[in-house]
Amino acid sequence: MPLFCKKEISASSKIAIWNITESLEDFLKMKQFSPDDLSVMNIFSYEHRKKEWLVARILAEQLSGEKNLRIIYDEHNKPFLENSKKHTSISHSHNFLAVILDNKETGIDIELIKPKILRIKEKFMSNEELNLLQKENLEEQLTVYWCAKESLYKLYGKKELAFKENLSIEPFQYSGKGIIKGWIKKSLFQKSFQLQYEELNSGDDNYMLAYVINED
């Protein structure tokens, strides 16, 4: 069972990451899924998407310790845990899937580090952010910005945010792992958040993980 990692961020927050290598049948044996969950899963055409659907629910149940836990979605397609006080966020990239549970609104994102991000950086970063980039580890830095902004976007949960205009990350020195500060600025809503970023290695692939750190 390739659970890549599971850790407690604080007394109220936990994350888990799964490296998906099992068969669909293997996942179906790991948890008792509701008929509704299985019905939604079967809508997906691709087997890998079905696996992601199942793994998210397996991890949420493991992190919460609550049996028969269900993930459902609001009108903005933001996931939440039915009949639970916990908040959740989910992210997937290639074979990795990450889940976070917290007592407060939260966000998480994981991305495979790829050269493509160099070509699209102007789409999600402000000119000020671009001008403050360091020359070394450029792909990694840009992926931190993307993951951090995606995490804030998920925390906000109401869409209506432009990555360049409404989400900003304060300058930081990239070191493979660290804590950074980000902002959501949308009309009357302006708030800063701390985020943890961390580069993860899996065979020949390198991923970037970022998630919101809420104060207890």
C-alpha cells in the first residue's frame, strides 16, 4: 500500500499523500463505499480518475478516524465532509493524490515539476513577482508560486479569483522546503495566510506540495 506520507501539521490539521499504483479492485476492498459514491465513480470514463475518487475517500477516512465518511461538493464544487466539523481540500497530479483535513478552511495543491511552467508563468504571476524571481531553481520556484496560489484559491472556495490580480505570494528564498506568506485580495476580503511548501521526490519525478498552515 504506497501511502507516500501521512503527518500531523498541528493539533487540528493532518495531511496524507498516496502514490497510486494499485488496481481499481484493490482500492474497492480498502473501504466500504456508499452506493452514491460508487455511482458517481462509475460516471468517470478513465480508470485513473476512478482511482483518484476512491483514494481521496480512503485518505479522508484515515485522517479523520471517522467511519463511513463522505466527501460531497457545494455549488462552487468545493469539497467538504458530510456531517463533520472538519474542512478538507484535495489535489492530484499524475500518480500522486494529496488530502488535507483541518478545523478551519484550508487548501492544498501538489504538482509535478515540469519545464512547461516556464512558458505559462505570465498567466498566473504578477510582474512584481516575476521580477523578484531568483535565477537558480526557476522551475521549482514557479511551481511553488502556482501551488501556493492554487491552495489559496481552494481555501477561498468561491472562485471569482484571478491568480495574477487577487492572489499574491511574498518574496522568499527557495530552499526545497519552507514557510511562505500569501495573500487573498478580493474587493472587501483581504487576508494573509502562511503556507508550507516542500519538494517531494519519487523515482525520476519531482513534485511540489503546498498547503495552508492555519493557526491553532
